[in-house]
Amino acid sequence: MMPDKAGAKARAEGNAAAEAGHGGRPAARPLYVQVKELMRARLSDGSWKPGRILPSEFELAAEFGVSQGTVRKALDELAVERLVVRRQGKGTFVAEHDEDRALFHFLKLLADDGGRALPESRVLGVKAARANAAERAALALEEGAKVWRIDRLRHLSGRPAILEQVAAPEALFPGLGKEEPVPNTLYRLYEARYGVTVARAEERLKAVAAGAAEAQALDIAPGASLLAIDRIAFAIDGRPVEWRRSLCLTDRHHYLAELV
Amino acid sequence: MMPDKAGAKARAEGNAAAEAGHGGRPAARPLYVQVKELMRARLSDGSWKPGRILPSEFELAAEFGVSQGTVRKALDELAVERLVVRRQGKGTFVAEHDEDRALFHFLKLLADDGGRALPESRVLGVKAARANAAERAALALEEGAKVWRIDRLRHLSGRPAILEQVAAPEALFPGLGKEEPVPNTLYRLYEARYGVTVARAEERLKAVAAGAAEAQALDIAPGASLLAIDRIAFAIDGRPVEWRRSLCLTDRHHYLAELV
DNA sequence: TAGTGGTCTAGACCACCAT
DNA sequence: TGGTGGTCTAGACCACTAG
């Protein structure tokens, strides 16, 4: 543990406790924030892989030279961010995009009757291309950078309901387009195959009119209203790693948002 | 403080500290959760009014017969729920729907260029009526209960953009329809005039086609795509207190959602 | 200077889980 | 039975605010 300012020497010599809490340490950023960032870095760089168990709070405290309570506060906040999962009596684990989380945590579209229909996908096409301006802006890419574009049609309750184009940087996901088959839950693939964990996302919604091709794919009339969802997904370190645009039929489904 | 099970007598006699943390108390629900619920009740029943300062953590701890750390944990969670606001060096305050929060915290519609245009309202009509089936379902009302219905047109960036109907139970807001004028920020009125604090809300979104009357009000073509937002607002105690349906033009605006 | 919330530590006991 | 996270207390010092 290397704190921001003073106290580093004392800490390195093993009397961290005496310095950190009770002593006259200036502490630019709170200790628990520093511990949290160190742990976040391990989650981000692959030192702690998804699904694996973390050292116990006391072990982490000893390693970082802080008290168990400080480690706990850092872990609490990582748990709120869903980067780790606590299981009483067992330990603390690195969060994983299991099938359920991948499918439902980031998919806010529900059936009007309350059910969650399984969103099965049919891939319409996969190709690599130079990123266009919108993709470069969303993904913070340089001019000339390449992306994979995946077009697919997803079904809800057995009916075509979501027409979707996914754009992902080729540099981050080499060979993604050659995966056979492209799985239904891309985030699991990003995590397992490329070590990229999607931690959060931003979605921007608009109501738009269906174009001719979209109408045909979704089996609706041209000009019908569709819910357009633009999503940017961010990795643990905050980098944007995927951009997708989904056109959704909302005659029997709706998008649910909770405001606190 | 009346804990769930055992320890009540000891606590009432003043040695709560000895019993609660170190003793053999079974503790069905954690102490801090019980403290939190007690404080939530005070916020809900008007004992602690919006804007007022709370007793200090030590005073609350003494009153409830727990340690300051336990009160702190309860307050931390209430702060996450935005029911209280902490200000270092000053104290902890009951959260208030100030102009900004009322306008922007629950309004997720942003201009595409990133600006937040002030949503000015023009009231089209206010009337009392028996709640229809949809309103009864959303607001958990009995057959025959009455609601106020407020129709209004809201402008964003100077253009008509949101056509909205608000439904609020008459029993909860007597005389609401006679307020002159009906203010732009209803939640502030609910709070200041009726003691009802909106704590959270659920929104369900769909893309719909504009009807003739809607198209005229919004100055668009009939059949154009609109974003329909159904919102149910809940008070601190969890009761639904308002239902509103907003039809939004999204050609220059979008709805922003964050997924964690 | 006094009071408040914010951080940090230390140590106790509980509930849960695997063995 | 031993180890884990979960709760609770106690007491210290810091940073901020106000008089």
C-alpha cells in the first residue's frame, strides 16, 4: 500500500495502524479509496479473474497495511458497483457475467404482462470495417481504426422484436468476427475470451419510425414506431468497449427504468 | 429503541451497548436496519420535515440506545436513498425537492447536444374525476375513488415537446386542482402543501404513434413516433401517489438511462 | 473554538458455510 | 470445527463550518 503522501515509510515498516488511523497523516484521498482503486486495478488488469475468490478481508488488510474495516469499506463500494459479490460464510468473489446477468441485467425490455422472455438471437451478418464517425465518437477511436459490426435479430416471446447492430473495436477483440457461432450473450464472450469485463453502460432512447428494411426484418409496416436504444458499454477502467443500436418493437414490451 | 426480540428489557434499562454488540442478542433484523426504519417513519409521518436539520449522530445514538457507528450506517443508507443529505461540518438534513431536483432529477429527457433545457409548462386543463381502471391499478385505489387530472404541454428549448397527463388521488391532495396557478414543479407542491415526499419512481417506456389531437398539440404530423413514458411515483412509505403519462418528441432530445 | 460529519482502527460476537 | 463475511461498539483523529 502506497498512500498519497506522508506515512509511506512508516507504513512500509509495518506500523501502518499506528500511522494511518491515529497518527497525523494528511491523507489526500481516504485510505479506503486508495485500497479500492488498487483492487479495481487488479480486477481490470486480469490479476483477479471473474469467478475467482478474493483473499479474505484480513489477508487483504495485512497485504495493504490497513485495518480490516478499511478493506471492508472498499469492498462494500466495489460490491455496490457489482464488481465483486459477497457471499456470507464463503468469501468475496470477482463478479461474473453469468447467463442471467448478461441477458437480463443490461436488457431492460420486459413483456407488458411482466414476464421476461428469453431473447434468442439470429445473426444476420458479421463484418470488419473502418469505424465511421459515430462509432469513433462513441468508442473513442482514432481515424482509421477498425471495428467488428454484428447485425442480429433478437426474438422476444417467440416474435422478432429487436433489430440490433453491435460495433466493437477490432483492436480490443481480435478475431471476434470469426467466433463460430457468435454467442447470444456477447458480454460473456468479451469476458471469457478477451478479458474485457463490461462494468456499466449508458443508454440513450428515442422513438423513431421504421425504415423499409427494418420494417421487413421485424415484419411490421414501414413508418411504424420503434424504440431506438443507443448503448455504450464501459469496461472496469472506464474505457468504452462496445457501441450498439437496438431498434425495438414495443407493442407488447416496454423499457423499465427506476428513478431514485 | 425496541429491538425485534430479546434484549428489549436490557436496552430499556440503559445498557443497550452491552447487550447489542457484544452480548448474545439474537437480532432478527440488524440494529441499524431497525434504526433506519424508525428514522424513515419520522421522515414519512412529518416529524422531520424537508429541509430541517437532524439531531447529531451522537444525539440520535443516545436516543435510540445504540452506538454512533450504528446510527451512521443507518444514515448512510438513507443518504444513498436520497432521503437525507449530509453536509460535512454542518449536519445531516432532510432532503428537499428544490427546483433543480424537482425539474431534473426525475426528468431524464436531455437535448441531443447535451444541454438541459428548462421545461416550462402550460396547463391545458385540470379536472376531478373518478379514477379509471388504469389509474386505479397504478395508484392502488378503490373503485369510485377520485383523482385530479392535469393536462399540460411542456416546452424544451422553446419548442412544444412533452404532452403530459398527471393523475393524483384527490384523497391525498385535497384542493390540488384549485391551486392557482398549478406550478411547474408539482413535486415541490406535494411536499410543501400536502406533506407528501416523492422518494422514487418507476418509468415504463414505449414508442407510439401520435394521434390526431396529440399531433396538433405538439405541432407534428399524425402518426409520427413519440416516446411514451408512464411514470408511477412513490412516497417515502412506498405508497404510489402519482401516475403520469408523458408523450415526448425525441427528434432533438433523448432519454438517458444508466445501467450499473 | 466548539461542533459536525468523515475516516480509521481495534476487537467482540453473530450467522452462515464447508468439512 | 474453523473460516468467512455481517454487525456492533468504542475511541481516536481529521476536515469542514460557524460564531
